Amino acid sequence: MTEVAEIFETMDWGPAPENRAEADAWLDAHARTFGHFIGGKRWKPGETFATVNPATGEALAQVTQGTEDDVTAAVKAARKAQKAWAAASDHDRARVLYAIARGLQKHARLFAVLEVLDTGKPIREARDIDVALAARHFYHHAGHAALRGETLPGAAPWGVCGQIVPWNFPLLMLSWKVAPALAMGNAVVLKPAEWTPLTALAFADICQQAGVPPGVVNIVTGDGATGAALAAAEIDKLAFTGSTEVGRVLRRETAGRGIGLTLELGGKSPYIVFEDADIDGAVEGLVDAIWFNGGQVCCAGSRLLVQEGIAEDFQRRLIARMAKIRVGDPLDKAVDMGALVHAEQKARVEAMLAQTSGTVHRGVAPEGCYLPPILVSDLHSADPLMQEEVFGPVLAMTTFRTPAEAVQLANDTTYGLAASVWSQDIDMALDTAPRIDAGVVWVNGTNMLDAAAPFGGMKESGFGREGGIAGLHAYLRPEAGAALAEPKRYDGTAAPSDMIDRTAKMYVGGKQARPDGGYSRPVFGPKGAVGEVGIANRKDLRNAVEAARGAKGWSASTGHLRAQILYYLAENLSARAAEFDARLKAQGAKDAAEDAVRALFRWAAWADKHDGRTLGVPMGGLALALNRPVGVIGAFAAEDAPLTAMATVIGAALATGNRLVLVAPETAPLTATDLYQVLDTSDVPGGVVNLLTGDHAELAPHMGGHLGVDAVWSFSSADISGVIEREAAADLKRTWVNFGRATDWADSDRFLRAGCEVQTVWVPFGL
Ligand code: NAD
């Protein structure tokens, strides 16, 4: 043992190991062999595999590899328990969540040490962040459970939720999933990662002690095959945290099944340091952002962007700080960085490093499953280390000249999970933060997380939020409308040519355009042909998307301006109401222009009122949940109330700052073509609304797969929901599809949520 006197001589840290006796006693009490936790009971172990302490290589316990039958049994137990759980009073459910929070606090050391043994992360992180935040999550959601009737009246849970979590924050990710699910009245089947199942298994004890009714929480252990079985089981909703690769597989797997899906995926988060930043603060922030947990953090600030003028100085100070980072025994309270989770992970990181063209700077690490803090400088933005998630302690650095370039580089990635912005200039910091396409942005800080603050990604970092009110919606079943009847299709022989508009065009980029293929078709009403519309093909769709992408200015316009334009649109439609009504009637459509005018008025009203929230986070500063437009929405119009539905979709998309490519209803398409002139006279900028006419089933896969479309909504009577969801896996775009059910056009909240991404911005403020 090092003497205190010696330590004074060297001013080095002495060892300060956390006691693992309690964790060992818990493992021994279970004979270090675990079965699943199903229906409130621990099952007999099945075929097992070892879970290993990566810091030492010791096998900690044997854990059961879940089979399809195990998963089925767990889902059955959850199904049996869920109804009564949902029917329990808000107060009763809240008390159980509260008891879980208390239980986690009471056993904080057990959980922290088990987490360290299983993951190799430093005890400081497990103790001060993981366990503390997990308890905070259950406290916060005990509150949401208690208030459910007041804050979310009429809310209905999904039912049985499958939940799959990764290895980097096993207990914290469990709490992010279990707490909101239970608070809203769901039952869950959770599968922890195969490398780190222990805290989930210990959580089963807490559930028993806290009075969670048997079957409400079930834990099935196993690897990816068990996860795949869970995703394929008869669940109502799947919540997944893990890699983008597996997220994509799960998007395809669940497509067309009508179940809920939220994906929290990978990231490559930019860490932007401006010349006027507090440099030492920014250097210290990086220790937390990338190295603390060996870089095995989804929101790790792994792309360092430094303004040129300070780059040399910054790099020098960073390398000096790296040399002082202590890597070693994760149970040591004075250690900054522990082991990597698994030798396989270490090998993966080293393989990526071996290929870089940048300059590699390394700190110091012991032998074994450890890596030192690593900085790779002189990189181009296209370098794989700048683009691909490493999930190791590797910081990739490049420089920028201007704030505009910083934003451009920050957004030059398929991911959009998190970002940090460092500047002492308030204008610079607050101007830059909202320009970054990331679900979470920290100003002069990093990696701050809280149960009240929505967390989740944009772009290929996934969709859905965990935390706050936005996170609750992930566990509520949207109201399903009545099944849509097949719309009445009038058929016949084309009428004499003078009845037909041979100049059939679509509306793209604020102009009327002939369909690319030159094809058109007659439109029939009860009394025969009433006109003709173009048939859009893939190229027309591409042109429309391009026009919508070009109309970026709309997303940056003020709510006031958007309201003005929507009011004007309503006014112009109102002036021509009789004409629209006549045309609707001629096509045999049941709808009234007056209803559409009302819808536009309502959306004009919303345009400047969909405010974000200020979040009550328990840290100095302010977290803001901002509503950002999704971007370009591709939508398939409804046939049941063609004009009102189109007016609602146009109103909702535009009010929330989005640009739209709308495919007209198949059975009353002339109502869409009539809208061109109304749009023209209403000051809607070119490209903000693009209208195509054509076949929904034909266009659905192209819309779903188009990389320029950020979200697809379908209200169509055609059976295109599954196709859209499957194709959307390509870039993990957001989808809102109807599965052949009617939409409640008056449900503003649903449209507002679909039209926005919540961006959580953390800013230093007061206190
Ligand atoms: P992973 O995707 O390989 O595994 C995650 C989980 O999915 C594990 O439980 C695994 O067993 C399971 N799984 C694997 N294949 C599956 C399949 N085909 N079907 C169903 N389940 C399957 O990810 P990982 O390597 O364990 O974790 C690291 C990843 O997690 C990183 O990409 C990281 O960014 C991400 N992550 C994201 C967040 C977030 O909130 N966005 C948080 C933590 C980690």
C-alpha cells in the first residue's frame, strides 16, 4: 500500500478502491447463475453464457441465453398483467415508481459497483451519474404517473412494450425506458445487452421490493438473437437503444405491423470551440464529453471543431490535459477512465485507428482491456474518423475559419444526436446552437442529461424522445380512427375532348409543370368525365422534393409570417368556395370548402403559438425544449374529405415551418389542381407547397425511400403504410401512417408533434 508520505512526495494519487463486497455477496446469493425474471419470479437458468469483468477478465456470473419461447412467455406475462396495471389509479402507479426510486437510492452502492464490474466504467461515473440519474428518472416519472389524468387526459398506453438496451449505460438506459412506460400504464419486457446484464437482473429485486405487480416488468437476457425474437414477438411497441445498423434492421422488421417504434441510435456529435471560448473550460469539458467513459457514450463529443486562430494553443493544452487523465482500475475512485467494455470493442477501436491518415496523439493506459485518451488531429471532414461512430476514447479534430463553416462542418454527418458549442460571446453561442441539426445542444457545457429534458436524435440518430413530456408520448397509443372505406371510384369512358383539360399539370416549385412522362388520365365523377390530371412518376417526385429542399427560407421564417400567409390562403379559398364546392360535387366527393377554410384558419392560429418549454432541470442553467420543423414532409392526401384534409395537411405542415410535397387524393385530384391558383395568389413562396397527382401505391416506395424527404405522412385509403415504413429505413426518416384508418383532422396536437422535432438546448442561466 502506498504511504501517505510517499504520496506527498510525488503528489500522485493513492489508490482509493470502492468496496465490492456487497456486489459479490449479491452475486453469491444467486449462486452467480441467473435465469430470466418473468411474471414477478426468477426463472430457472436455461442455457447460459458468462458475463465478464472487462477490467480483469474474471467471469462474474452465468446468464441465460433467452430463447424464442422465453420471450413468448415474458410477453404473455406482460399481457396478463398490463390491463390491471393500466387500470390502477394514477396515485397507485405513482407510488410504485416512487418506491423504485427509493429502492435504487437505498441500494445505490450495489448498483454502482455491479455496473462498474460489468461494464468497466469508472466508479465515479456509475455512482454520480448512472445510479443518481436512474433514481432521478423514477422520481420524475412517479410525478408523471401521478399527474397523468391532469396533463394527458384520455391518454391510453400502448400495452406491452419490448425494450432493448445497449451496454454503455445499462441501468440508465433501463430507467429511461421502464420509467415512462410504467408511468403511462404499460407493461414491459426488457432485454439488456449481452455484455452487461447484471444491473437489469438486480433491478428485478427492486421491482419485487417496490411492489411492481408480477408481469408488469419482465427481464429476458440474451444476445442479438434474443433481441430479434423480442422485436418479432406480439408486442405493441418497441423501444430500442443501440447502433444505427440494428435500428435500421428493426425499422424494417416492424414495418407494416402497426406497432409503435422509437429508436435511440448512434451519434458523431460535434464539439465546437470558437476563438473567444473559455479554453480551459472547453478542454475540461472534453474530458467529460469523450474520455470519461472511454468514449463509449452515444452523445460523446467525438468530433472536435476548433476555430483556426486558437487551434494550436487548444491542441497543446488538450494534449497536456490528456497526459494527466488517469486510466486504470474502474473501481478506483480517483480514476478518470476505466476499461473498455469488452476486448472485442477494444479491437474494433484499434482497427479503426489503424486506418486513419491523421496524426495520432495518445495518453497513457495500462495493459489489458484499456485504451488511453486518444486525439487524432489534421483530419478532413470526410475522414472515416470524422464520419463513423468509433465508440472508443478517440477524439477526431479539425479546424474551421468562420461560424458558417463551423455549422456546415457540424451538420456534415448522417447523425444528429448531440452537440456542444463553446463561446463566451452570447450572440455567437446562441446564434449557432439552433442551427445545428441535433436533438440536444449544450452551450458551454457537455453531456448534461436529465429526466425532464427530452433526449433523442435527428436524422440517422433515430426518432422519438426519452425524457420530459415528449418522452411520455412514446408510450401512449395514438387514437385509431375508424377503418376507411374504399373510396368510391367513378369510372367510364372519356368524355368528348372539349370536356377534358389536355394541359394537365402539377404544381412544383411555385410553377405548373407537365408530368415528366407526359401521361395523364381522365377524372370521372358520377356524371362522367370532369377533367384530366397528370400522372407523376419518380422523376416528378424528385423535382418536387428538390423544390421543397430549396425553399429552406420557410423553415427559418417567423410564426407571425407563416400565420399571415395561411390566413391569406384561407381568405382566397373562401372567396372561391362556391367554385370548389361545385368541383367537389362534380367529382362525387363529400366535403365542403367552408370546412377547409376553417382548417386553414385554425392552422394560421397555431403558427405563432406552438411554443416550446422551459424545463425544470436540477442543475444550474436552463434547458429549453424547442420545436424545430422536421424539414421536408412528403404526404399522401386522404380521399374521405379531400379538400379539408389537404387544407389540414398544408396548414399543419406550413404552420410548423415545414415544406411539403403533397400527393393529391386519388379520387378527387382536381381539387388539388384547383388549389394551384389559390396558392399562387396567397404569397406562399415557390417550393413550400408542391402538389403532385398520381397513383399512391406507385409513388409510396419512392417517397419512403427518397433521401431528401425528412418525414412521410400517409392518410391514403391505399394500403401503403407498410411500404412507406420499410423504405423509410434507408435513412430512418420519420413516418406517420394510417394503416387504412381515418384521421381526426381536428387533433391539432398530433399534427403539431408530427411536424416538429424537439431540440433540447441547455444554456447557462442565472443561479
Ligand atoms: P447494438 O445495436 O449492437 O446492440 C444494442 C442492443 O441490441 C443489445 O441489447 C443487443 O443484444 C441488441 N441487438 C443486437 N442485434 C439485434 C437484432 N438484430 N435485433 C434486436 N436486438 C438486437 O449496439 P451496442 O454495440 O450494444 O451499443 C452501442 C450503440 O448504442 C452505439 O451505436 C451507441 O451510439 C448507441 N447508443 C445510443 C444511445 C442513444 O440514446 N441514442 C444511448 C446509448 C447507446
